[in-house]
Amino acid sequence: MSDPLRRVLILTGFVLMGFAIGVAGAFIQAQRVILVIGDFVIVIPWGTALMLVAIILTTRLATIASGTRWAGWLFFTCWLAATVLLSADSPSGDLAISSGARQMVYLFGGIVLGTAAATLPVDFRIRKGTKRAPQPSVFVQ
């Protein structure tokens, strides 16, 4: 398989995955476990945490699999589009993502963490023993 065709197939897959995770995340993020211990009530929002981890991992997977940050941004943009569409009122007046605290953490956390994951370079390992050539200063006098 040629390299351009491989890259197109990878990008198409991550576009579809972005929409799929956006749609699934709209419903999974609302899941939680409520523990009642005596007078204490503990709410664990496992759906939000799961979806945030999925967004980060899939964004990084897109950048590493394609070798470019554009794939990460493409996945993230498709996730964001699906999420925004599902957080708006439908013609019947239903909302998939409402305005609770978990939903705000999912939306804003997903935006911040997804953007950070898409912005990281493809290979960001620190290599010991490699020296960079000095860059010329813009303000040379």
C-alpha cells in the first residue's frame, strides 16, 4: 500500500473515531457510582474520567500513527464537533449533554486535555547526549 493512501485511510479512520467517541462520550460521561457510607455520600464520576482518558489516548494515537500533529487535531476537531452538536437543543428539546458539573468538567476538561495532547510533538522524548546547534539570534548587533 502506498504511503499517501495509507495516510488517507488513517486520517479517515480518526475522523470516524472522533465522531464515534464524541457521540459515545455524550452518554457515557454521565455515568457515576454513588456510595453511601453512614451520613456521607460519595459520588465517583467514572464516565467522565473514562472519556477524558479516551480523548487523550486517541489524540496521541492519531499523532503517532500518522506521524503528524494534524491527525491529532483532526480527531480532536471531530470529537469537539460531535460534542457541541449533542450539547445543543435538538428539535424535540432534548439534550444529550446538560449543564451539570460533570458535563462542564467533560466539556472543558476534554477541550483543555485534547488540545494539549494534540499540541505535543509526535516524538517528544528527551534524548540524552544530543546537542543542538546554536540558533542565530534575531537581535544580532
